[in-house]
Amino acid sequence: MFKKLLLGFVSASLLLSFSLMPLSANAALSSQEEQVIKTKIGQKLGLAVSEVKESPMAGLYELITEAGLFYTDKNGDFFLQGKLYGIAGEVINHSETTLAKMRVDGMAKFAENMIVYPAKDEKHVVTVFTDITCTYCRQMHKEMDKYHDLGITIRYLAYPREGIYNRIGEFTNGYKDLRSIWCNENPNKALTKAKDGGGVALRICETSVEDEFYFGRQVGVSGTPAIMLENGTMFSGFRPPQALLQEINKQQ
């Protein structure tokens, strides 16, 4: 139901102009008011809301959901999909600011679960949502030594492009392969082998692969590779080593 409703929403970004005001311009919602919004969005759209937060625009609240960032009013009577820009002074993408913070928090949360290929002389760290069936993910992995030569450490989060479950509720092959790699006694070796076209030895254990996938969905991942910088900036698609270094330097 939620997906059908989204098709009816305007997909263009929402360019909203408003006077400069502090974040406290919105009255903080009570726990009861937050619950009313969560319940209403859940019942009407079938969407789980994990958090309702004040936005920089008076009367507008951020909805942190399993499917990304959205907006609503104080009563949960309106639902907006798009980007919130402040244009009173310098143009600011407030939506991206929120998502960047979510990405930074998520990277910290999953730091111990990542498969890491560290540079010997580390200068930069990037975190990449990856899948072994992705052509450009494989190409990126083949360039690992060149990233390392530039001092770039690569950390991987799992993002099975098929999703976690198929139409009949069974685990997808993509999920099972990534779970097996993350469960392997030598995940770095297993991931490299898989990206080189080798087989994946079945392993079953408790992993964060499913949580990593949903984290990716939440912060705007739509395909792989999706690359996150340390400040939470994210961009999609393969970047050769020198191009990635240029992207990193732009953010400094």
C-alpha cells in the first residue's frame, strides 16, 4: 500500500522558503503526540516510524522511517516526500544534513560488523554498501591496491540487491551469500573470492547483514556500490581511486 501511495506523491524536491529561525522554533512534541503520529502513519501508509523530530521549518516535523526520511505536520495529517531546502541565506539542504548525521551514527553502530580492508598508510576511510553480484562492486574491489596506495581504507557493509526476503517469504540467494561471507572465519578472503567469481561456502550464524541492509534503505541507498565518506556524505556508483580521492578532498 505504501509503495502505491508514494507513486501518487510529487517526486520533485520540495523547495521551501522560510525565515531564519532556530531549531527550537518548533514546539517539542510530547511522547503522546509522537505516538499519535507514528500510529497514524503506520495505519494509513503501512510505514514504521522510528522517530519524530523537529525540523528547521516551523510546523514541519521529520519522520525517520524504515524507508527513509519524510515529513509531516504536528497532527500527522500530511505526509511529504522530498528535500527540504533553506534559502533565506545560503542555500542549505536540510534533508541531506539530517541524512548525513544518520549515516555517521549508523557507521559508528556497525563499525564492528564491517569487513575492512585497511590501507597501510591510512589517510582516509570510506564505507561502502556492497553486493557480490554487482559488476561495479567487483570492479571497485579489483582496484583495492590502488585505493590503498592513496591511503584510502575501504570498509564494507552488506547490501543484498535482491533484498532479504523473496515473494514467498524465503531468504533471497543474495542475502544468504552475504550472510555466509559475513559468517566466514575469514570474511575478507571469502568476500574477495566471491567478487572474483568464486563460490560461496554456506555459513549460518547471527549477523548484522539484515540490519545493514535496512540501514542502507533508511539513509537513501538505491543501488550498489554506495559510498559514504566519514562526514556522512554519500554518493552512488563506482569511483576509480583518483576520482574517489577527489571526492574526499572536496569535503575537506
